[in-house]
Amino acid sequence: MAKPYELEISRLEETFRWASTADIGGLERAVKLAGLSALAAIGSGGSLTAAQALVALHQFYTGKPGIVQTPLEAVDTVFEASVSQWLLSAGGTNVDINAAAKSLIEREHRQIAVLCGRANSPITAICERHPFVDLLVFPPPAGKDGFLATNSLLAFSTLLARAYVSVFGDPADWNEVSDLVAPLLDASSKPVLTWRGAADALWQRSTTIVLYGPATKVGATDIESKFTEAALGNIQLADYRNFAHGRHHWLAKREDQTSVLALVAEDDRELAKKTLRLIPKEVPVASLDIPGTGPAALLGSLLAALRVTGWAGQAREIDPGQPGVPEFGRKLYHLKLPKRERRGTAPRIEATAAAAIRRKTGESVHLLHEKNTLRFWQHAHADFVDRLEKKTFGAVVLDYDGTVVDTRERFEPARPEIAGELQRIADSDAILAIATGRGVSVRNDLRTVLPNKVWENVVVGYYNGAMIGSLADDSQPDGTDEVCPELKTLADALAESHELSGSARQTNRRYQITLEPIRFMAENRLWDIAHQVVLQVGCTDAIITRSSHSIDIVASGVSKKNVVRHLQDQVRGRDILTIGDRGKWPGNDYALLSTPMGLSVDEVSVDPSNCWNLAEPGQRGIAVTRMYLGALDSAEKGLRFRKGALL
């Protein structure tokens, strides 16, 4: 529904204050994960500007590359799985962003995040069917935008800026950003009135060249978007130096039709002055000073764009919030994205099998076909599934974090749907076992969701299999912080490490040392530092593994596989099913899932004979665990997979 533009702009201050105080815990966790890799940000219309803001913040704070894409580009471009994919949509209803969400989810990137301004929308429904997606819903107080993105755009950009400042900067930095932005929210403030006075000279010309620097690119991008969408005038964009490479020639031929608008932040003030001095005198020039650097300049340039749009609309007697939508425009809006054509001539393979093979190899079935290796992997997959279906399992051993509970909810008990499956196994003729890197917290959480009548029969391997006992056993685990002699020298060296001091939390147990970052640190960095210390002290028998949230260093002989060995006498020749999420070396489930009947809910090893992930495309984590457990039926002396349930 269209709204008067001035009505929307009048609520910017309210929106900014809300976005400055909203709970962003989930957004911070998602941004922290995104910080480990390159990022692609996808949006349409006004959300494309928000995507530009996300990429600018990502590059500024992490030093990692980012790319802005439309949904059409995102569907057509295949990046490696480590690239974080973020989709931004104010309403979550447009056909393009929803089609892109479905496509990207099926590709199973390490991170898929969706930032949406509306709950119970089509895109949130898609995400809810794929729980591994980081679904971040922030409905702004101003409600749905009118024709142009206004309050949702400011809200998204502010929320993202807060999250990046919080994760990668100093918490006090946000107060400085807020202080610089605050005067720009008041239409009667001196900075805004100064902007307006400078911009008045621009509107007698049909074309405006907008010059910007790195910190103000987001504002420049939004001006082009809004002027085009509301038909306010022609906009050409150029940064201060790219303007010098031929783009200035437009003024040589069309100076009588053109004006120049410069967004000038602190970092490019001198370059802007030198550039603007060389503009022909006949060309109207408006220079808008944007206070601050980094996120402050980003948000300031965005507010400048929102205000410039309103002033241009008033001068040209067009309400940017109510420009009218032609019938052909409505039809264009509802066209669907084309389906991405299959490349190559590979034989058709059932989608779940193709996904399982892709997870194992990291390559599409089409590329494998071209390499003449597809048939090998088809046989390996079929053989593994066939063996699973023929086995009767006397025990099921599950990893905990990432398998029984989502890592984002690791300090909460298992969800009811997972707990129900655990109880069903505990009540069967098979043994339920848990193999975890954690200690007493897992015992307490399992007791919360399982009735005490089954505790005696549930086996728990604590600290990566260093200590094993029944769920009913209060003496396990031994939570002492005194490490065994084998790890003592290493524990002391890690505690004295200058690089780990203040950046990682060290927890000592008898047979395990755990390192967890307390501020942002790339996973590889923590891994490298730990390895360096291990080599320096010559503790060659220690084993280092990764979980989704930490690095565990365990003594020789400690392994989650110890839980499998512990159960072998009890199952009397029956097979043991193992399920985990980190099956790829050096994941902490590598040993557990290297057993003949190892199933992964996420990462897999390269071994063709075991550790497969048989989930349907676009699923991982606890949703897959539930699928596996739900496919197990009671049988004589144990559990068996239903025929065809894993295909």
C-alpha cells in the first residue's frame, strides 16, 4: 500500500532508536559465523541497498570479500560452499527472493542467513522447513514500507551496523556512531538544513551525477535506486577517482542538462575538494558533508539519500511514496525466475542421492560424469544404503552438539521432537548412547528430557569418550580441572600462550583441554595456535579435534569411538549405528563416524565406504537427526531402517 513519503520519513528517528536497542543476540551470532568467510548478499529493490550495506560492513570489519547480487544473479552463480549467503527482504513475499532462497538452501552453504522484516511470510515459512538457516526477523515499528524502502532499509542497516560493531569492534564504538547519526534524524537540525540548502540548486537539471567515496557508496547506491524507481530523474554514479576515467566527459557535452551531488565523508574530504574545484562553473554542485567514518558514514550517507529523495520529489512535484504503478509493472513484478538449466549430459539421478554424492565429493554429478567417476560414487552410495537397510542395530550412538541439539541452542535441552525420538530408542531393545565433548551439562539436559526409568540404560561418553557411565550415574563425569600427567605440560603452555591470552577460554579436565574463543577469532587461527603450542612442547601423543564451537585436545587413547567399544560386549554381535555432524577430519566426530555404520547430519569424510550424509537437499543438523531416528523401526533384538526410507 502506497504511503506519502513525508509520512514515512517522519518516522526515521523512531526506527533508528528501535534498531539501536532491539535484541540482536541472534544477529550477532550469525554475523560472527559470517566473519569466517567471504559473503554474498542478495536483495531486490530497496533491499539491494541493504545488501550493499551488509557487504560494506563485512569488508570493513573482517577484511574478507563480499559481493552484492540480485536474486537472478544468485541463482545463476555457483560459489563454493564456504561462502556465506545472506538474503535480505523487508516483506519476504516477492517471488524472486523466495526462489533464490529455495535455490541457495538446496546448495547447502556453510551459512544461509535470511534477514526479514515480517514474521509469518513466505520466506520465513521456507526457512522454518530448513532449521539450519539463520532466520533473523525484525519487524520495524513503522510497519510495512510504502512504494520505496525507507524505514525497513534504515532498520536493516542499523541492525547490521550494530552487530558488526559488537562482534568485531569495541562495544563503546556504537555510542559514537549513534551520536554522529542522531542529528541527521531531525529534519530541522542544522546539518540537515545545510544539506537541503545545498541540494536546492540541483533540481533544475534532469541528470545528476552522484560522486561518492568508499564510506558513502551505500547512500549513492540508494539515491540511484530511488530516483529510478520513483522516476525522479536520471542518476549517474561514480566514485571520486572513477569519475576521472572518462565519466567526466558527460559534463563536457551535456553540462547544461547536468548537476553534481557529492557525498563527502571525512576519509575523502581532500580528494572531494580537489575534484569539485575542477567541475565547470556552469554546472550546479551540491556537497553534502557526512560525519564520521565507517558505519557512521554509511548510515549518514543513507539518511542523506532518503532526504535528498524527498526534496527532489517536492521540487519535481512527484511524491516518491506514491508514484503510481502501471499495469505492465505489476505483471513484470510477478514474473518468475527462470529455472537454472542443468549443465552437461549426466544421467538423471534422484535428488537425495545426488546431494549425498555432492557432499562426499564436493562436485556436481555433471562434473563427476565428465570425469568418468560418477558410476563409482553411485555404486558406493547404493552399497552403503543397502548395508544400512540390512543391519539390525543393537545400539545407536549420537554426538550431542550439532546432532541432538542445534549448536545455536546448545545450552538448552533437546527439542521435544528430538527428545521423543531419543525416548523411543531408549524404550526399544537397542541401547541409546551419547558421545559428547562436554561434561555434566549434557547429563543434566538429558535428564530433563528423558524419564528417569530409562536413565540406567542410557550410556553417556563424556569429554570425547574419556569417561563413560550410565545417565543415572552421578559419579560420572569427573569434572576436576586437574589434567592427567600426559597433558600437564601442554595445559600449562597453552595457559601461558600470549596469543591465546584474552582471546580464548581454556577449560581443563582430566583427559581433555578445551579452547573456546571469547572474542572473534577465525577457527583456523585458533587451530593453528593450538598446534603450534603442541609442537613446541613436544606433546606428540595429544589428539586435536574441532567441534562447531571449540577445539578439544585429548590424551592419547581418548576418542568417541571408545563409546562404541564399550557397547560391543553388550550388543552381542549386533551392529552399532553412529550419528554425528563433524565427520570430516579434523572434526570431533571423525573417529565416531569412521565405524562401518556411521551417518553424518552435516560434514562427511572422503571415505566412500562410510560416513555418508543421506539427507534430502537443503537439510542438515537436528532435522536430519530426526529423519534418521524416525526411519528406525523396532525389530527383533534391536532397530532396523525401513526399506527405502534412506533413498
